[in-house]
Amino acid sequence: MQQQLDELRALASRAENRPTKTGIPRVFMVQGSIPEHELAAVYDPMVNLILQGGKTLTVGEQALDYDPATYFVMSVDLPAAGVVRPAADGSPYLAVALTLNASVLADFLSTLPEPAPAEAEQGFSVAPVTPELLDAWVRMLRLMDRPADIPALAPAFEREILYRVLQGPMGWMLRDIATPDSALARINNVIQRIRREFAQPLVVEKLAEEAAMSASAFHRHFKAVTSLSPLQYQKQLRLLQARKLLVTAGQNVTSVAYEVGYESPTQFSREYGRAFGLPPAKDAVRLMASIQARRVS
């Protein structure tokens, strides 16, 4: 596997310190330190392969560490905080990812035999990579140097990456996200509604009805998938959006609090400080200074 990892590192070394497009649909890569406010975000469903260095991703009260030759699968949109680390020899963090597309998954899965039912339910996890999965990634990233081949070959390599993940311990996630009546898919539909309407009051009973579950079953399934309660999930969305508005739009704290759904700016400031370690205004100043310093350097 070392030869495959070395080639992948060489191919991905052209990445920048933010999600970098490869020219291949749904495939991106990243290298080096990443600004703090970009690592605290809503992460899209993806298969993420670590090539160099390490990363810690915290979702709710659960923290997952993953290092070179491990891959991470996230099957639903999750608000999370991340920290990346360079390798022991100082080499920068390096990773590649494939964003999951439910329709692509559903079309692919329709060609495969039905698996045995899975008992797991959590919507994110980490696992060691296999030589077969690495090989599929190598052939996918080689397409960056052969863009004319992308339309014909990228779909085949994407299907192979998905197939190798399906063979592993997290394959059930891919199946469930593309199965309309699975608990995971129903929770995912509710998550999309919360994301669209995060600034509106949240009525858990209505969301449970939409998921065709009792309120208690809905809360249990939602917490199992996301490591958060529905109200905690909504709060994380609100605070992440608030931080984005403070840093990129330069809005004042009170207007941001109301825009993301808070009725009390005081409560907003208190919860923001608990989440990010500083009151909103001070955090925004710190982040903007960090962004400016990176631009200058």
C-alpha cells in the first residue's frame, strides 16, 4: 500500500489549504493548515481519505481521530468542528474526498444483490483503508492529468470507490442513504428540512411525523445518526451561520442574532461563547485578523 499512498500524495500535493477542485465531478482535495472557521462547518455527505497528517472531527460529544491510510464516511449533513495536524516529520496534512450523491448511489445499488440487514445506525465513522480502495483512488486522481478521459472513466472509478466502501464496515451507510424508507434516509430528509428552515422555531413532533416515527423513536434515531438532538442540531446550524455572517458579511451581533433565529441577543452571545470560546464580536475580530495575516503571508 505504501507505493499507492506515495503516488496519491504526489497527485494531491497540488491542493491548496482549502477544498480544491480536481476537475473530476464530486472529487476535491485539501493540503496544509485550514482556517479554524472553515473547519467548524456543516460537512456534506462524503468519503474522505487521509493521505498525510491527521484530523480530529468532533460531532456533538463524540470525537473521531483519523490518520494516514484511514477513511471517513459521513452519510448525512453534520455540523462538526475539525482540527488537522501535520505528519510527525512536518509534512502537511493532505486528504482527498468524494462527495456522496444519493441518486448516483441509488442507481449503482440497483445493480447489486441485496445485503444482509445491518444493525448499525450512526451516520459517521472511520475505518482503515484497503489496497483495493487505494487502487481505485489512484486511478481516479490520475485523471487530473488526463482531463479528456474524465467523462468516460470518472463514473466507473467513482462506482469502484463506492463498491470498495460498500464492502467495508461502513457499507451499510451508503446503502441506507440511498434507500428511501430506511431510518437513516428518513432522518436525512428531516435534516434537509432543518437546514432549510434553521432560523424558524423547531417543532419536534412535526418532524417526527414527517419521518413517520413516534416522537421518542424519532429523537432516538436522530441522536444515533447525528450524535445530537434535533434542537442541538438546529443550534449548531444557527451558530455556524452566525459566525459566517460575522466574519464574511461584517454584520453586527444583534442583527446576526435575529437573522439566525434567536429572540434574545444575550442568549445568542452566551451560547456563541460556549461554542467558540469567545463572545461573538471578539471572535469575529480574532478570525478576521487571522484571515488577513494568512493573506499577507
